[in-house]
Amino acid sequence: MIFPTTLKDLAFQWYDHQGHGTFPNWISLRDEFLAQFRPLGFFDRLHEQVTQIEMVLGKSITFYAIRMEDILRRWNNHSIPNHM
């Protein structure tokens, strides 16, 4: 219920033109909204970050893991298994 109040301009217009009940849950709304408004090449840049990520000298494995988790969190449909 709060989400629409955070939108303005084109984002609000997009949301306002969706039919009532279009999104059965928050995840479907989130995914559709992000698909609509993320910049072109967004996933390509994330893919590049994942394939080129390197540990930073002097940083812990935890730091590296957190960087990787952040990239994968933004790339919600990455299809990389959790165990990897």
C-alpha cells in the first residue's frame, strides 16, 4: 500500500495504468517494476561484475562474499545456484 506513494512522474503513470489485481504479490510487482525501469544493459553490467570479481589484497573472504551477494541480490534472476 505504501509503494504507490513513493512513485512520481513516469513511474507513477506506469503503476497507475496497471489493472487492479495485476500483481498477485509484492515479488511480482517488484520484478515487473524493475524490468520496466532498470537501465538498458543493467544485467550485462552485473554479469561482467560477477565474472571479473577478484579478491582485494588485504580484504577478508567475508568482504569478497558480501560483494558477491550484493551483485546477486540486484540480479534477482541470475540462475546461479546458491551453493556456488
